[in-house]
Amino acid sequence: MSEPQPPTKDQLDAYIRTRLVLAGFDLALLSELPDPDSGAPTRSQVLASLRSFVDSTPGAMSQWSPAGQKPEYAQQASAPLLYPSIMEAWTETAGE
């Protein structure tokens, strides 16, 4: 089986543009030319920054797994509790 190839620049740009549209952000609102008065980033600067983020960060985040005996059950086993003291009283683990 061959190793998956990293996405190309065009594929990353398409992914980023799609995610921005789904989030309700119109990239066309940004200028193509730099504006020294406002300091607002250009479209190409935003895409370059987001491309760098998407290219590096999600891989590291996808390796994270919460504590648990098996990764597929880790979230169910370590679910956050709204009121831990009540849960401890019900399960008789308070005062240990």
C-alpha cells in the first residue's frame, strides 16, 4: 500500500476557501493590494497564513487522544462531569 501524498497548494487553497465559506466568511471582502493605513491582510496573505496552519497543525492535533484504556472508548470513559462532587457521592468515591 502506498503512502498518502501531502495535499498540493491548490488542494489546500480549495479546502481553506470551502471552510471559510462554510463559516460564513467571504474571502473576496479582503483586498488584493496591501493597505498600509489599516494594516488589513491581503487575500494572498490570509491564504498563505491559513495554508501554513492547515499544513502543520491538524496532523499534530489528530494524534491527541484523551485518557482511557482504549482509544476508541477514551472519550466515553473520561467524559467531563458537570458536578463531580455529586457523582463522587453517588459512586461512593468521595473521601478516598
